[in-house]
Amino acid sequence: MCLGGILLCMSVLSMLLSGCSSSSVASTTTTTPIFTEPTAIPSTTTTTTETANAVVSAVPSVSTVSPGSNFDVSIEVTTSAPTRSCQVELNWDPTKVTCNSVDQGTFFTSFAQQNNVTASLMPSTLSVDNTIGKFPPGNDIQGTIQYAETAFLMGGSPEADGTYPGVEGTGVVFILHMTALPNASGTVNFTLSDVGMAGNQNPSNALNPTVRNGQITISGSS
């Protein structure tokens, strides 16, 4: 599932970019499906994989929370390489925590506004499944498997070397607004999966991020 989700992200990014660029990293050619509604069309894309130069983290706003109290979990990115997309899934114990809503963070949106590019989402609607404790949901409204949520940049003029505008630094990609359930107690882990990031080369380069999960403790009375 993780590899398929990452290759999906790479394929989408390859369609968004045009032109070519060189890379010092050895490249591999893979045949992967490009996801379209409602079918998958086979396509051959070439990607490069770099050493880990980025971190994707699940960061709770508190370390301890009382039952019935609200808190946030941010999905944060730190990268020293220009980045065009980030895909993630987040899982938690639904018997202890519920998610009320999800917002897009400013990591991609602020950069897009300042650099005349577009920040987009796939799927375009941010939602969760509180039955299984998952963002995005386990299935979409048609009942088909829901893949990782991806935030990505579109457009921009290429540089002389063929690369495209990409964001660097630290920022929030998604924010989940959550509540500890009444009478809940103990540790809750927020586990990231199907994590992938793509750089600004064309064909797209995978950034191979390090993943850091989060945790809170529910303690006290509501």
C-alpha cells in the first residue's frame, strides 16, 4: 500500500511538470498506474530517490489531555530540498479520540500565493473516518479504497536547469482538530503511514522522508 501510494504521487507530479532535468542520483524506471476517475491507465515514469533529506511528523498540540478536551494534531514537514508534494495517512485509536475536522496547513498554500503557483489537494475534500480512526477515510463515498491524502503544487515556470518552484523549510501540511472521548484514558498514538514526498525535478524525485509519529496521554476526569 505504501509503495503504491508513493508511486501514485510520483505519477501525478510527473503529469503536472513538463521538460526535463538531470540528477546526480541513479534513476529507476517503473511502470505504475496514473489514477483517474474512474479507471487507472498504465503509464511508464522515471523517478529518482534521494537520501533522506526531509522529515514528516505528527505533532500533537499537547502531551497530556483530560477526557472530553479538545486538542490538535499537526502533520508537519521539514525539508532542505525544494518540495512539490507530500502525501500521508494518519491513524489513531477511535475508542479514545475522535476527529472533528481537518484543515489544510500553510506549508504549500503560502508558498503558492507568493510564487504564482497553485496549491491543490487529492482527494480535494479533507475528511476522516472516525469508525476506524483514519485520515483520509478508509473508503470514499463510492465505497472504493481511499488512498493517502496528497497536497501538491501545480504550475510555475521552469528554471534553466529544468526544475520547478518548490518549497523548503518547516511548516504544517494538515491540521486535525480532535477531542479526547469522555471516560477515555491512557496513551494514544498518532501513526503516520503511506508517507511520500516529491521534489522539484522533472521527472519527479522522491525525497525519502524520515517519519516521526506522535503521542498523547489522556488522564484525569472530564
